[in-house]
Amino acid sequence: MAYVRRSLQDLQEEYDDKRPESLDKLVKAFRHIQSLPAHDPDSFHRIGGYHGEPFRYELEPESPSKDWWGGYCFHGCVLFPTWHRAYLLRLEQALRKVEGCGDVMLPFWDECATMFQKKDHQTPSVIPAVLTWPQYTMGGETFDNPLYSFKLKEALEDKIEGAGSRYTKPEGYETVRYPLSGLVGTSDDIKTTEEHNKQFPDAKIRAEKLNENVANWLRIGPKIPKDDLDKPTASPKDRTSVFSRYTDCLETPSFTVFSNTTSEQKAMGINAEDKQEATHLVSLENPHNAIHLAVGGFYQRGTFNADVIVNANGDMGDNETAGFDPIFFLHHCFIDYVFWQWQVRHKATASLVIDENDEGAKVPKGGMVNLPENTKLTMDTPLAPFIKPGFPSAGDSNENCYTSNDLVDIEKLGYKYGPGSLDKDKPTSPKKQKKGGAIKQMIKVSNISRAQYKGSFVIRTWAKGPGFQDHVWIEIGREPILSRWNVSNCANCQNHLDAVSMIPLDDGMLAQLLGVDWESQGRTVNDITYVVDIHNRKEVIHIPDSWLSPWKPDTPSLEHLIRNETLPA
């Protein structure tokens, strides 16, 4: 029998309609596993820690190399979707052990549900209200809402060399989201965080700001300056909003490219540099990263926004602590829903194929738990620490753990998805979107070392054409980089130190930048001026066009990958 994972919006609607039973049961189950001691195998603390901190548990080798990584999560590689599918099953298993909750299922936070509603002047509530209530009432008892936050059952000690203990957190620390900060690792951090959080004492105001930020990330694409109202220039396709990336990833043809950002960027680079073909490919991991940053504290300006909130450091914004925020699992349940929708569209519900020669299909430098470096990642790679039903332990070589082959057909795993915003029989955009025409050029922004930036960051690329000095800069690229505070001891991160942003320019964008008559007037892509901004939690690092040469070492570079400068239609 396959149980149904429904959208959290459905459960919220029932609750608001005086039918709280389903939501009550979910809250009851979460409350119980959050009450368990840290080392109980079914505790939220233990399961949440599989993603990042605590990094090592009991599996550190006697003489580890500096690059060995003792964590479990796969990011930037082909096992990203299936490892997290197994992760959800493990949490669901713990929830269903709670008395009276034997049929409870994780709901998915349908992040695109409001994209199909008419937008008014109020920020749409993209986050179901229950996720923003500090308290929950059930059966006449009011208690701390286990879907709002989690209080650590045991201290987390950040021992990573060079990290400065920034992610050390004491027992009892409570997870936070935008606009709050959760950095408490040093005395200076504690003081800064206390002063920052005093600005936002009202939970309702915090919820409004969080909803506004996530909505802006989802909705806002490139802002195009107004031109001739009688003969307006064709609009480029939106490729920067998170919503567009969710819908675009469903069109990605191969599982390898769909599965992760490393393979996505490599494929676009190969197509452009080797085949001279400009293509737009989006992986599932790409919009996934953006929502982590939106909930965790990275600001996206909207039409009516106030100024950026500096020093917002929510737990979802960094790999170290993301798994301890309950919203993490509801977000990843949506990611798994989108994964399944891709499988349905591409007739991949019975089997998946990994290109084992792809850049995203190898174990990072230094190795992982029971996996030596450069080992190929395949559909048979064990997904530790998730043990298949019927086995008492993972086994000496994790042979009793799930593999990706075990996780292809979700109905065989005992679940299916209820209706969602990206179902195959629904439109893939709230309104008919202009495609922007053929893609003519591919821009590569690279040589950005993640080791130079503390924690997660965003690469934002802006462009302006010649003779358009009065126009605003147009944002043509927005790449969220979900990273750790310090990557020097994280092999999964070390293998992908160079953060890359691949940006396609279609007919519509070229017309906006160079004018509709750019070809007849002899203008080329080399006449476009660029600026790259790197946003971290504290500042915006501005790299002007004159610094973006691909031949300058140790500075970000920008290059056109399609060699034909005139780009004839």
C-alpha cells in the first residue's frame, strides 16, 4: 500500500477549516522525536545531524587526511536526489514510530503553489502559516511548535581549522530563519547576534519578512527597462527567478544533468566550448540551493522592499546547520516531489541512468565514509547511513544501505504524491511566458574560489549595452552557492571549489542590451559591459568589467564561450 504525501498547504487549509486532525498528527510526531535524547537513533537531533554538523560521529579514520570528510550528505554530484530521498524516508520512519502516528507522512511545502495566483500589492504567503507559529495548540495544550524551530539536545562543537568556531552552538540553541541570526560561536558573534535579533521581537513581523523574501526569490526575474510603448522590444525569457528554474529543470533531458549543479554547468560548458552550441540546462539542485539561501538569510529585493537586512544568518542558509531546521525536511519533500515529476515526464519511474564518466559522478578528494577518492558514483553506491528494511545494521561496507537503484520507484517505497503545483497535467507557468527566442551566446563566470568566502553566497551578474548609459543594469545571472563556513576540511566541497555561473543570452536579452537592430548596425556581444557582484552575509563584493578578464589569476573571470561575435540569426 502506498501512503500519500500531501502538500502542507492542503493540511493548512484543513486546519483553517476546523479540521486539524492531519496537521495535529504531524505536529505530534515531530514533537515526540524532538523530545528524544541526542543519541537516540530516532531523535530529530541525531537524524538532523546526518546532513552537516556534527561532522564526524564515530567514523573518523585513525589517520585521516586533511581532505577526508566525515559527513554523509551528497551535494554537487549525481547522488544528490537519491541520497535526500533516502533521508526523507529515514525521518518518516522515525515519525511513524510515534504512538498513534503509524500512518503519518511528511507533507511537501509546495513552494510554487502561489505562483499560479494573481499577485496583489500584498506579499503572497508562500510559506504555510504553521511553519511561522512559535506556539501550537492541540487538545487544549499550548506548546512550542516543533515545525517552527528545534532546540539542540546537545552542543555542537565546530572544530574545523580556519572556521573560527563560527558554527559552535550550545545545548538548547534554537534554530532561526530570516531575518534573524543564529551565529553564536564566539563572544563577538553572541553580542552581534543579540543586538541584531532585538530588532525583530515580533513573530508576525518576522513571518512577513520571511514570506516576502522567499516570494521575491521565487517570483523576480530580470527587470527590463521600459522602452517604446508602441513597438516594445521582445522580453527575454526569465532564467533567474527560482520559479522559472523549477519549471526549467523539468525539461532537462538526462538524469545526470538534472541531478546536480556540477553536471549541469559542465554540460553547458561542453556544449558551448566544444560544440559551439548555447544551451540552457537547469538541475534540480539549482533552485534547491536558492530556497536554502532565501530561508536562511539571503535577501532578494522586490518592488516594494525595504533595505537589505544585514547580518541575517538563519540556519537553512548553510550546510552545517540546515538539517536542524524542521523546514529543511518539508523543503526537501518538495524537492523529492519535483524529482518524481521529472521521472514521470521522462518515463524514468522504473530506472535511472548515470553517466559514470561525468564530472559529477566521482568521490571527492580525500574520500568519504567507506568510499576512497575518485571512486565512481553509480546507481549501486551505498547511500550511508540509511539502512534498508530488514537489516539490523549498515554492514561492514555499508552493503545493507539503500542504493539509488532501490529508490527509483516511490510506490515500491510505500508512498506517492498528492496534487501539487508542478503536476504533469498542469501548466508550467502562471501565464504564457515569452520564450525570448533562440539562445545565441553563453557566458561563463568562473575562477571564484569558495574557499575565499565564508559560508554560502550568491553570484550575481549584471549587463548593460553601449549607448544605454541611462538605463539600469539588467541582472542576467543569479547563481546561489550553498556552502560551508570553511571548506578546507570538506572533501565534498574541495572537489568543487571553483564556483561557476553559466548564463545564456537569448534573442530577447541581446535586443535589450544591444538594441533590436544590433546585427544590422554591427554591434556585437563584445560591446556589452558586465559587472559581477558576490553577495555574502556581510557585504557585496563588486567586480567591475575591467577586472573580469579570464587571464587574470585569483580574480573572478567572465568570458563568452560562443566564438562567433556577430551571432547571425
